Amino acid sequence: MYNRINKNCKVEEWINALTLEEKISLCTGKNSWQTQNIDRLGIPSVTVSDGTNGVRFQKGSKSEKKLSFAEAIKGSFDNEEAIASTYPATCFPTGSAVACSWNKELMKKIGGSIAGECRVLGIDVILGPGINTRRHPLTARNYEYYSEDPCLAGDMAAAMINGIQREGIGTSIKHFACHNSDSYRTRVDVNVNERALREIYLACFERAIKKSDPTTVMSAYNKVNGEEASGNSRLVRDILKKEWGYQGTVMCDWGAIKDVAAATKGGIDLQMPHCEGSKKQLFKDINEGKVTLEELDERVRRVLQLVEWCMEHKKEAGEINFEHHHELAVEAAAESAVLLKNEGNILPISKDKVKRIAVIGRLAKEPVYQGSGCAVVNPVKVDIPFECIKEECGTADDQQIEVCYAEGYDKNGNTGRTLLESAEKAAVNADIVLLFVGNSMPKESDDYNRKTICIEEGHQKLMEAISAVNAALVVVAASGEVIEMPWENKTKAILEMWFGGEGMGKACADILFGRSNPSGRLSATMPVKLSDTPGYLGFTGRKFDIDYSEGIYVGYRYYDKKELEPLYPFGYGLSYTEFRYNYMKLSKNIISNPEDLDHEKLTVTVEIENTGERDGMETVQLYIAEENPSMPRPVRELKGFEKVFIKAKEKQLVTFELEMRDFAYYHDGANMFVVDADRFEIEIGASSREIRLTEKVEILETNCPDIPLRPDCGFTELFENPAHIEAFDQFLVENGLLRREEADDAAHERMLNSFWAIGSYLDMNSQGEISWDMLKEFLANLNKSEGCRKS
Ligand code: BGC
């Protein structure tokens, strides 16, 4: 965590010395990428830049030149042009890819490298990571985001932020919140219930923010339950700033603010980019009393705190060792790749047995290794899979394995007779075929939702043709999100490389030939088909309103509850070695009060053994399942994970610590996270569908506060507490509705069996003797007594 309050704090001094105009100017950028500097007070600009898997720093970002309207609208949406206009930087695997590494240490290292590149380019804050929940695979921008699960997304983001910030560069966790649709993304209104918001969509942010304290949070373009996220006082002011105690700066996404006064009131501190109109509007709003000077100062204070943080943490620029960063990009790509299938251990390729390899598919020579849009990086060096595979097969003088290549499809992904024939020819006599498939660019961009999660039709036709002539078919896929694989049974092996960044080609060859042992695990469920996905019915249809009708059942939570078989489950991935989960131990099996867990955590220790012949990494996953929840809950939920490297034939202990929140669900009535008094199963798994060890723990008390009874409650709630039955009898007797002896078990039984709200029941049956007001007074007294209902 980074302490924001420093001893030489100048912020208040600056605030006192600033004029109104200067304060207003600090509330928006001075250009696209910098905040306003006030030289007379020694307040420098803060320079910000994208992106989420490497630095996208546009040339001329620090220019003071104001563009005319005609110049401004000339901006290009062409990916190649966009890349060329940015400085070279290391392109790491995208968020959805790197999350499959499940490796927090790796994230810190990547963060450190990104920070180093920022320092040299003169960037103070990098606009990442992006961590929205991957609710639905048609969201093209999901390639930037980590996971369908808040624990995985939150912990990986925290590690990335810590890695960046400890090197003196600020971060911006984005897009807060519920940014899950690219089409109409500045207009859509997300309709999400409170539990889903708290347990899924906010939970990833909450977890990351608490574990890393990012210098800034970027709000989203969309609305949440009718209110703009960029100016949502409930989300930003009440939850983020007050409830979570976030002290950093909240900036809006680029051009997201539609009403400056509302955004100010809603807790947005910094509006980006430069916006002259907004400044004028803010001035007007202040003059008209729509925005108070205190509200303005609050914005300015948080912007200045960011300026001060950057000044305080600035380090020497140093030099970039791009070679080292590239090696890290290769390591990251290898750890992110998920080996989904490996029939008959066809992989790794054995140089003793394989003498001829056919590499098929244009993507082997022109890989798609990142998405497009504002996260696009201009890579320093891109490894080409085909070249790296060839290198593995020997030099020109000493070629141990013959490698042939066929293009298979054109640059738009289409195939045809000639392409198919030459691909078949290459495949037919090969000992193994490596077929590269995916999508041609730019199918996964941040501008619109996708229409399908299938690979290109031409790639599928090619696969059909190749599998008919050679069964030793290994598919290497590149995609930013999960894909449909109706062709799965035509293959012997499937290696999903995702958008693995500039080192993807080398990483791919390393895995194919066994130089790297695959260790990636799915960060999202791979569905059999699109229509199986949880958000399917609510995703398209109404253009601007999106109902999150699946509620808390996002990702594996849905598949598990519905008992629906995914193609490959969340957390799944193969290795070239095998791990045995020997035993697990809990530090205690009974916890009297859940709050105790925040003082003394529950420790879970697991012994893992690498029983295979190769060294390798295993991701140990901890899930919690409640036995008899008082509210509907997912079958199990991920609450911790650790990735460990274990040498062949060696063992290692893995430890987890659980706290109260890990057992809790969000209680709408109590407006807080609540733990039931119940038994919970602690499950240790190799995936969400492969639980290897379990132990039980019992929590004896709930932390749920008493929930007041209301006149529209039923008898079930009223009679939950025996003392209330007695009080209700008394109430009826006092008001002459029953004689004491008539208030017996049978009467209670009849009441309990009625479906009426108590108020209506009395209204209909008391002949006017008991009014609603009398009932309200009676309940108000009961609510003051001990032991009201808990659920
Ligand atoms: C994107 C942000 C990005 C910003 C600056 C916006 O359109 O949504 O993620 O940081 O532009 O490029």
C-alpha cells in the first residue's frame, strides 16, 4: 500500500494559493494526456498514457498545440497507423491471456517492466490495468480484462499495480464499473441487481484496490442502473470513496462526462482529456451555485494529491533493456498459454519420433498477438511462430526435422480450392501437423461487440480438410476470449495461445517442443456454444439497456448451478507432468464468530507432489462451498490461488489464509456482507470441476444484524422468534380479537399457513379493530427487542 499523506504535503498550501480559474483548469486535462501545470506555484503536469498490456504512448503527447476541429477529427482508426504513431514498447500478453498464468509474481515483474518503460518515456501514470468482469465473450474488449471471477481478477490486478507503483509510476484501474458492452458503450445502461454488483462487478475492484491502492481509478462510459458511471454518487462517492475508504483520484474515461455538475457531485475528480467547454461550464455552474466551492476544492485536492504522489515517487529514468523485457514477454506468453487437449501425449513433439512437421496457416507467419483499440502497443520485436518452430528443428546445415509450410487461408481468413489443396499436400505425409487458427485482425477491438465466438469460417474448413488427411493434428489457437470449438474432436491437441503478446511465437515453439512445460489455466469458462453462456439472453436485443438477468451466476457460478457441462471449465489446463494433492490441513474446524477471522485468519495448508518426470508449475485453487445457505448461493466460489514451481518427484507445501469476507455473501436487507452460521466446505482443486481435497469448517454465529419486521411481512418471518408469537398473542388479546385460550397452536398454525402479509390479514379479519398504524407501532416495539429476524 502506498501512503498518500506525506510529511511535506503541499496540497493545502497550493489550494490556498490557487485562483478560481487555476482550480477549474486543474479539473480537466491540458491536452489529451497531461494535466494542467501551474508554473507560478511549481505544480507540474502529470503525464498519463495507455495501456493495459504495455505502453501505448502517442508521439506528440506532450504537445501544447491546440488542434482545430478539422484537425482533431482527422484522427485515424486504422490499427497500423495507430501503431506507427506510438513509441515502441514491449507488448506483453493481453489481460485475458496473462490472467491464465494465475501467477502474481509474474504480474509484478511485468508491472515493473512497464513502469521502467514509462519512466524513460516520461509517463507518470499508466492507464491500466483493466479489470472488468468478463461477463460475456461477445464483449470484444474482454481481451483487455482478466477474468470472469473477482478473486482471480482482483488479485492479479493488485499484483500488477503493486509491480508498477513500487517503481514510482502511478496506475489507473479501469473501467469502474460494469463496462461490459463495446457497442454503444457511451450510452448503454446496465441493469444489475445489488448482490451481483457487490459480489461480482464491484468485488474485483474492491479486492484489487484494498490490496494495492492504485493512484487513480478510471470510471466507465456506461450508465449503471440509470445513472452515469462517470458521476455516479452511489458508486463513486458512497461505495468507492466512503465505504472502501479510497483516497486516490477518480478520473473519467476519455470524453465520458456529459454533465459537469453531476459528475462533480458524483465524485469525479479529474476530467480527461482537455475540454475547454467543460471548464466554461464548470465556471458557470459555480457562479450559479450548482457546484459549491467546497465541491470544487475536493476535486482539486484529489488532483493535486496525484501530482504530489508522482513528484514524491519519481525515480531516475534509467535505460530500457528491451532484450530483457522481451524475454519476460516470452516467459509471460508461455505461462499464459493453456494446453486444453493432449491426446496420447502427442505433445511435446519428440525429436526422436517426429521427422517431418507441417506448419499450416497464415497466422504462423503473421500472428495476431494483441487486440486493437486503445490498448494497442507498437512492439519492439515480434517472434514469428513459424521461424521459432524452424529454429527448434535444426539449422540449415543440420536439419533434424523437415518443416514444410502452407498458407491455408488468405489474410481475411478465407480459404479456397488452391489453398486447401496445397495445405492437404503439406499435411498428408507429415508426422505431425501444426495448424494455426484464430481470427484475422481487427476482429477484437474496443469499438463494438463481436457477432460470434467462432474462429474464421475458412480456418474451420481448412481444419476439416486437414483432419481428413492426417489425424496427428495439433491446433494452435490465438484469440482474445474463449472460443467455440465444434471441431474439438478432430484434433489430437489444442494449445490456446490467446493474444500472447510479442513473445507469443517463441513461447509457442517452447511449449510445442517441451522447452516450457505448459502451466496456464483458464481464466474464463470455455463454453460448448455461445448460447450456453450465462449472459446470452440478456446480452443483445435491447440496444441501450442491458439486463444482467443472470445476477450473481456469472461464469462458472452459472455452469455449476445449472449443472451444465462446459467444454473446458474455469481453472482448467494441462501440463506435461502430473501433480498429486497429498493432504490438506485447516488451522481450526470451528469458528465461533465470523469476525474472529479478521483477527486470526483460517490457515489452510496443502501438500502438492510432482509425481511426473518433468519439472513444472501447478496452480492450486481454493474454493468455498456453503452447506445450507440462507440465501441462494453459487455451488462454489474461488477464494484463493497459488502457483508453485515443483521439481519432478518433489513436494511442496502451499498455504492460504482465509478471512471473514471469504465466507460472506451480500445481504440486500442488511446492506452488508454477511456470513451465515453454517458449515462450509473448503475445497482444493486443480480446476473448478476437479476438486481433489476437501475439509469442513463450522461457523457458529452469524454476523447478520437484526432485520426489522415490516407490516408487509408474513407470519413466517414474524413467528421465526418464539418471543414474537407470545407478543402477537398478547396484541390480539388486548385488542379483543381473541380470548387468551383461543391463541393456541392450532391458531398459530392457521396463521402460518396463510399467505397474507400480516397487515392485510388484520385489515381483512379484525373488523377495523386493528389499524395499520396500530400494527406499525406494535412492530416498532418488537423491532427494538432482542433477536429480530436475521434473514
Ligand atoms: C478507453 C480507455 C483509454 C482512454 C485513453 C478510452 O476510450 O476506454 O481505456 O484509457 O480511451 O485512450
